[in-house]
Amino acid sequence: MQITIKKTLNRRQFIRDISLLSAGFALMPKNIFAESSQTITRPIPSSGERIPVIGMGTSRTFDVGNDPAAMAQLGQVLQVFFDNGGALIDSSPMYGSAEKVVGELLKTIHNKKKLFAATKVWIDEKQNGIEQMQESMRLMGVAVMDLMQIHNLRDWKIHLPTLKQWKQEGKIRYIGITTSHGRSHAELMQIMRTEDLDFVQFTYNLGNRAVEDSLLPLAADRGIATLINRPFQRGALFRDVKGKALPEWTKEFDCQSWGQFFLKFAVSHPAVTCVIPATSKVHHMADNMAAGFGRLPDAEMRNRMIRYFESV
Ligand SMILES: NC(=O)c1ccc[n+]([C@@H]2O[C@H](COP(=O)([O-])OP(=O)(O)OC[C@H]3O[C@@H](n4cnc5c(N)ncnc54)[C@H](OP(=O)(O)O)[C@@H]3O)[C@@H](O)[C@H]2O)c1
């Protein structure tokens, strides 16, 4: 079944269509919100530049080599991302062919002007880092990388001076550092306290909230933008709520699916700048992008979400 998207489609209609999508209907969403509603954005503290709160990851999902069927599907995933106000794409040389796949597919996307390209350096030693970063930019097809991050703190003392120099030279626009799974938080916090960073990336989701008492307040205090990885705990959160109905009160913050529930929870933390869910599916991308529109839960509602999630 093909769903026709009217130009004046409003958010409520969109959410109905998303329900159809989730039920497995084929669709190529286009410009779903464009004329009715604005993507939620947050400022990068070091510059004031605003980016949409929903970005996308590419770990595993975009590591498809040259598989034509997978490439065609991911081309649609990427198109839905840009059609619905997406900008930030996070990759890494650690993710196999993902940087190359992103670069190839971006050539086919017509409305990618807002692209905010982010990748990482993930290797030991200075010269290896330089060569890896040059290769990442070539593969992703960008002359300037918006955000270059040090992946999992790897050889960070060596790479940070290169990143600072590249930023001065205009080869990259922002500097970041990443971790995940709750690893290396003590060392990361020490780096955040002493170094001049634009971004920090780590894991935060309803099943893993440890950073609420540590990294998130520190990032806010130091004026560092935050990228949130594993917002679905790599999909595990969906298994936790399998067979459970979404509560009626989620309508109060324009939430129509568990995916939106998890994303709106992460996004609504005041110290969060952008959340980067990964998907290989068109209807999941449409679902995820919907979390970047409408109302967000307030502090009281966030507590209710935590209580509900912990009770199911
Ligand atoms: N140290 C680091 O720097 C680091 C570490 C981890 C992650 N990251 C970054 O963060 C990104 C996100 O983390 P992640 O990929 O580990 O995990 P994630 O985004 O928490 O979860 C991805 C999983 O959720 C599923 N999914 C996505 N949207 C869905 C929806 N609306 N409904 C149901 N299922 C959905 C995906 O399956 P489908 O394909 O079937 O949709 C996939 O299996 C990564 O891709 C990467 O860019 C960075």
C-alpha cells in the first residue's frame, strides 16, 4: 500500500501514518512535517549553532559493503532522514564499510544541504591518525568534517593536538571525544574538566541512566555539547517492553511509539544536544524522526516514564 503524503500534512496526521508504517505498510515518506511544524533543535554551546535533536548512527546498520539491495534500502533510509529535517550523521572507521556507504549514498540525496558530518579517529599514533582522518573525509565525500571525535579515548593525548591544529586550519569545525557502555567515565570526566572540547559522546537511555549524575551535569557546566549513543541500548529496550502497550498519557508529549518514548526521554534531558539512533529500516527512520517534533516530556513526566519503564 502506498500512503500519499499531502503537502499540508500536520503532525497528528503524520503520527497516524507512522502507525501504519509500524504496521508494515510500504512508504516513501517525503517532507512529512515541512509546512506544519519545526524540528526541535539545540545549540552547540561553543558556537551557538543549532542542530536537530535527532541525528543518526551508522554502526552495523551501514556496514553493508557493496550489497546493492542493502544500499538501495539505506538510500531510502537516508532520504527519509533528510526529508524530515535530519542533519547529523555519526560514523567511524571502526564501522567497516559504513563511512564509504554513507559517502556513496550521499551522492544520491538531493536535499542534504544541512548535513552535519561526524566521524572519529580510531587508531594509535599521530601519523596513522592523520592518514585515517584524511581517508574518512575522502570516503564520506566531505571537504570539511563538521565533527571529528576521538573514538573511545583511543590515544587521545596524541590525537588531540592534531585535532586542535585541524580546527584552526578549517579542516574540521568541532572537536569531540567518545565512549559508550559506561566505560572510562572517570578518565573522560578528567578530560572534560581540563581540555577544550566542543562535543562529548556517551551512552544514555532509560535502561542506563548513570550519566545523569556525572557526565551530563559536567557537560552542561563546561559548555560541551552532548551526543547520545545507544539510545535504544542497541535494541534491547524494545525487547524489555515487548507486548506492553504504550500508556495513554504518552499522547501528552506527542509520543506514538516505543521508539519515540525512548528517544523523547533522552532528548528531554536539558544537557542533551543530539541523540543518534541507528536503523537500517525506512519505517524505523520515519518513527525515529517523529521524535524530533512536537512536545517533549517535562521533569515530572520524565519521572513518570522512568517509573513506568521500571515497572514493565
Ligand atoms: N563509542 C562510540 O563512539 C559509540 C558506541 C556505540 C554507538 N555509537 C554510535 O551510536 C549509534 C547508535 O547506537 P547503536 O547503533 O549501538 O544502538 P541503538 O541506536 O541504541 O539501537 C540500534 C538498534 O535499534 C533498532 N531500531 C532503531 N530504530 C528503531 C525503531 N524505531 N523501532 C524499533 N527498533 C529500532 C535497530 O534495528 P533496525 O535496523 O531493525 O531498525 C538496531 O538494532 C551507533 O550507530 C554509532 O554511530 C558510538
